[in-house]
Amino acid sequence: MGNPIDQQTFLARARARFGDRYDYSEIVYKSFKTPIKIRCREHPVRLIAITPERHLVTTGGCKYCLRQLRGQLPDDGTLGGEC
């Protein structure tokens, strides 16, 4: 098993991936698999409860940002761009 990920490591990885998109000031970090509460800066409607692990491997957890992202996909179902 790998080394446990502490709060500082998680925050460094999250900021490297998402920049300033999420507010992490209200988290109470216990472990990588214990849910935390974060806030999307673009849609600060409510706190997002998500595990640090899931936050780093998904689009972040904001359902409003996800809806916008899905709305940007072309009608043919591709992700767009050239291969």
C-alpha cells in the first residue's frame, strides 16, 4: 500500500489540478477516503461533500460546472478537437 496522503499533499495536488476553482478553507481533513466539504468559486451555492480521492480523479465535484461542461460537447458525442 502507498504512503498516506496528508492534507498538505492533497491541497498541493488539488491546486495543481484545479487552480483556484475550489475553496478549501472549510475542509476538516481526516483521510484521503473521508469526505470533506469544498466550495466551487464559480457556483458558491452550497458546499460540495466529496472524498479527496474522488475530487482529484473527477471533474471536481461541482454539478453546475459538470452541466456546463456537458453542454459544451458537440452533438455527435465526440469530445471535439483533432487527434
